[in-house]
Amino acid sequence: MMRLRWIGVLTAMLMSGSAHADTWPSKLIKAVIPYGAGSAADVVPRVVFDRLSAEFGQPIVIENRAGAGGTIGSGVVARAEADGYTVLAQSSAHSIAPAIYPDLQYDPHKDFVSALMIGYSANVMIVPPSRPWKTIQDFLAAAKAKESTISFGSVGVGTATHISGEKFRLAAGFKATHIPYRGGSEVITDILGGRIDFYFCPLATALPLIREGQVRALLVSTAKRAAELPDIPTPVDIGFPDAESSIWFGVFLPSKTPRDIVEKFHTAGVKVLASPEMQKSLQKLAITPWPMTPAEIDDLVAREIKANVALIKAAGIN
């Protein structure tokens, strides 16, 4: 009798979850972006959420919850009700957080389920035009000669711009002082003023500066050359494949979100990303599509967490 009662309860729960997924979304969705407005990690998902809102027939309201390298906003979503109405738009900093914050109040891998990979972009190593370096080889010769007098900026400890710089200097074997800033505009100001030596800047931000001759590009961080900068080498091109890095953008939900809702979100997202209009929008932002299933994104996050913990230890950041 007891066994039959439990079977009935389980059946009711399963039917309830299925019914919930059938009607989802029936109200507005809150999308938490754990970075300030105007950053690449804010602009890229906004473009996608705008189209997703039309696809779902429900508004997607953006809430910027910046701070602590994106961990404040991520923590909000980790603790949110797992009903599909609170989602997280994150970047590759999602898998860096455990290496930077040992007392993190959530697990980026276990407390979230991946819903959508938007795509990835390169960071571009830019230097002030006042510096004499015309090529990456010129820079490396100077960096190794000057030892610790070389400096580089980032938009914060543990961000993708920081990790790109650390991976490159470790692989190439030179010392450099890291200077974290609050935002990208501040780093650009100091690059233009010649107060720091290099910055791994997001490609979309760097392109206008490069084309106008305000900065000089020496390296792109990805394994393949950027279509927008075909003459600029990659770490692989100059013999440092371990220095390859990129910044990706994805959407995550609390881990206990019903699987049907996750799949529904993923299917709608893939449809939106495949549209010619969205392809053009992402191209303008220098984003390369990176099709993945939710399970593949989960695996990527797990691998990157392990690799980033090792990198941060090697760099002596903690």
C-alpha cells in the first residue's frame, strides 16, 4: 500500500513538472547580467535576449548585478527558484571564479545547468603607438630585457582580459606587473596615454582603435586568426599554443530547473542564433558562433575550472 502511495506521489510530481514546462514561459523572465552596462559581457547577451523575448512571447527584463568579478550576480541566480524565470548571462569568467575566490558561495559547475552558448571572441593584445614595438617579436625582446618594468592592464582580477595576459606572459616567459581597473574605458585611457604597456582588449572594442591608429595590435588570443585582423598572429603562430585563450558568452539556469525547460530554452536560443539577422548582429560584435549542446557546455565549464585553478596557482595570483 505504501509503495503504491509513493508511486502516485512520484507520478503526480512528474506530471506537474511536465505541465509546468508545457506552459513555460507564461510570464516575464529576469536575466541577470553580473557585469556593468556597456561591457562586452552585457552587450552581447542583450542582443540575444531581445530576439529571445520575441520568440517566447514574453518580456526578458535585464538586471545588471555587477561586482566581485561577476560572482555577486551569479550567486543571485544560483539561489533563485529553479522555475526557468531567472537566468544568468555569463562569460568565460564563470569558470575562472573558483580559482580566484576560494570562499565562493556557489559552485559554477554544480549549481547551474547550461542552456545556451552564444559564441566566442578573441582578445587582442594592444600597445600604445608611442612604444617602438612593431611586431610581437619586438615586444618579447623588450619584455625579456626589461624584466618586471613591463605592465599590463585588465578589467579586474580573474577576468578574461586578465587571464589572457597571464597565460601569454607565462607561456612566453617574461615578467610583467598586472594592473587591474574597474572598467575597460579606464584601461583604454591609460593605454592611449602610454601609462601601461599592453592590454588584451576584447576584439569588438579594439577594432575601431586599431583602424584609427590609436593603438597597435600585436597578437590575437585565439588559436585561429581573427577574420577582422588577418595579418595579426596568434599564440600558435609564434610557438606558444598554451597561451591561447578566448572569451565566450553563454546562458545558465539554476541546476534544479526542470530539464524540459532547459531544452525548451536551448531550442529557442539555437533558432534565434541561426537567423541571418542575428548572425549579422553578432558579426558586428566580433562574435564567432560556437554551437554546443547543454551537456557540452557543462563539460567545457568543468574542464576550464580545472585548468584555471592550475593557471592561477602558476601565476602566483592567490
